[in-house]
Amino acid sequence: MSLLDIRSLQRSEIETYIREAIKYRNACTSGEPVPQVSGTVCLLFFETSTRTRASFESAARKLGLHGSFVAPATSSIQKGESIRDTVVTLDYAGVDCLVIRHPSPGAPHQAAEVFDGGVVNAGDGCHEHPTQALADLLTIISRKGTVEGLTVAIVGDIVHSRVARSNAWCLTKMGARVRFVGPRTLLPKDCSLLPVETCDNLAAGLSDADVVMALRLQRERMNGYDLGGLAEYTQRFQINRESLKLAKEDVLVMHPGPINRGVELDDFAADSTFSAIHNQVENGIYVRMAVLANEFDKLRGDA
């Protein structure tokens, strides 16, 4: 009854989410009434967030759901309450669906074990971020028409990126070729277990790429040895006007945010007509509407 990762989804399930997200996007952009959903959703965020939190809140509001936000600093977690007890408390408090973001991989899965309603993973450590991958998929399809047969280069701090892992599973299930590109110290050691190619050279990594997705350097997760000099990284792996010439002429530039301008992207890459970064944010709302509506359909037994 929960969306915990992309890896366990079938292609048909991914297609259903995208199809429903498009319906919500069409309704919202045309001014048509959006079918309302009855229930309560709680955002339990153990990590800071702008895009994910705002889009889930917007999605819940557009669906007519009653929503609340809980952060550790303003909850009983600050007093020593365990995550398990917090989740159980929210269950007994009448929350129907829990959206959880946590720095520990697997935390949403643990929550789902003790929560009777739906649980949506809004990012767990370096594991997965399924709704972001669905939003990225919808963005590529909207701009390119399809993802089937495309080459997607994901560039940067791959080892710490849950977005990269979810996109690897999501995009390859839909027929894309995914390439991880970055310094060797920022490429996962378990790449052989993922459906991807790897490359530690930007020129080779961007060759024939239809889509280039840059990632933020997650220095808060690094131990100091993952990255050499920042200037060296920027020189070797920044996506900019010159490096984009290595990809296809109609390349699509993406970034899940937040962006560190001048590091992983320059202003041209972020703001040019090639960029779909703002589309990713908007599509995140419609995808999360589809995900939340699906969770409440399952609670009612309609799905």
C-alpha cells in the first residue's frame, strides 16, 4: 500500500503514475475541477527540503486533503521519542498517509511496517527518491515525447545521490540508457548492481547524450576524502556552454535541485532553452498528486 522505491515497481505501475500525473496536469492547467480526495496526510521530514516539501504540500492542497507538517525540532522526537513510536502515534492520531524524508536508508520501509495507512518515500539517505524520479520521467517525456531509446547522462556526486539511483531504475525500466558520470571517488562501488554504465571522463560521458542531469555535490554527506579540490571538480565536470557541445544538439538539461550555480552548472546551462529544471519542479506537483491519490485509492480499496 506504499510507494517506497522505484526498483520494486513494474513498468506498468510507472506508466500508470505518469498517465495519472498528466491527467492532473491537464486539469490544473486548463482550470478544470480536480477530483477531490478525502483524508489526512502528514509530512514527516527529518531533513530540510524546499522543492519536495512545497510540491507535496501543493499536491495535497489541490487534492483537497487535510495536511500537516512535522519536523524533529518541533515534535516529541526532540524529547527522545523513537521514529517507530512517532509513526505509531501518527497512525493512532488518525493520519491516513505518511510522507517521510529521512537521512537513514530504509527508514520509510521501517515506517511502513508499523503504519496502517500509506507510506510515501520522500527520500531516504542515499537510497531512493521515487517521486523525484517519476517527476523527472514525466519531464523528459513532456519535452522529448518519449524516453525509449534515449541516452541519459547523470553527472556529479552519484555516490550520495538517491535521485541518481531512483532514476537509474525508473528510466531503464522505461527503455532509456543511463550513464553515471563523475570522478571515480563519487561513483558508487555497487554500480555493477545497477542497470547503468559508468564513466569518469566528461567528454565520453556526454557523448551522444539526449539528456544531461547534473547533481549537487552533497558535501554534508562527504567524509572529506570523496572530493578533491572544488575548482578541479568544476573544471573537469561542470555542465556549461562548452561541455554541452559534447552532447546532442537538442540536449535537455536537468537538475533535481538545489543548484550550486558556478559549481555543477553555469548560468547558461541552468537558464537556457535547453533547461527543463523549472519543468521538473512543476511536474513534481502533478506526480505527487498522482501518488497521493493512488495511496488513498488503495486505502478505499479502489485500486
